[in-house]
Amino acid sequence: MTKTVIDSWPDAPSNLSADHRAEFELHKGNGAVGSRLVSETDRVRVWSLTLKPNERIGFHTHVLDYFWTAVTGGKARSQYADGRTVEVAYSPGDTQHHTFGSGEFMTHDLENIGDTDLTFTTVEFKESANAALQLT
């Protein structure tokens, strides 16, 4: 199967703060979608992400099909490449699946806006339409 290599990214949304615009420009195309890569095989990457209250993971880009599961509950805010800002309340066990066609991707950040640690497990599938991004 021929995989699409994505190497062209949008500019930072104008509604981001100056610091977040600079971070977006520096890290768009960053394939590190969690705080710790806990396992990688030829088929999957498994990530753990834990954010303390008011902590955030900076902008990163999803190109592989994946799912995440909330290990703990809490509240978070994400800013997206299309300019949206979304706040979500999570419960333990919440799970969401994402798929991307050839050339499709999603760039966003994630900030814990609750008062407890927020933990996710994310599993990326390397057998996706797009080639895996380098981890930076």
C-alpha cells in the first residue's frame, strides 16, 4: 500500500495568542501525540498522556488512524488548526476513534482546565493511509 507523506502544513490560526502562534509554527507536523511513547511495533504506537491541572501538551499533528481512551475524568480545552477552541468534560472510559484519508490530518493542543490529573491512552495504527510522522 502506498502511503501519503504529508509535509505541508497550514499557518497558525490568527486567533491564537502570539506565544501559541509561535509554538504552532514551530511544532506543526510534530508526530508526538502523547507525553510518553510506551510501546511501538511495526503496526502500532501506544502513547500515555497525563496532564496536571493547568498543564498542556503543545501543538502536535495526527495523521494516522487512532483512538484515545480517557483513563481518568476531567476537563480539557483544545485549540485546532482551523481556529476552533473546544472544551470537553471527560469520564473514565470515554473513547473516541479517528480516521484520516490520504493527505488528511489534525493539528491541535490539549490543556487540562480541571482540578484533577487528566490521563489518556492513545493508540495509533501505522497501517493508515498516511505515513507516520517523525517524532520531534
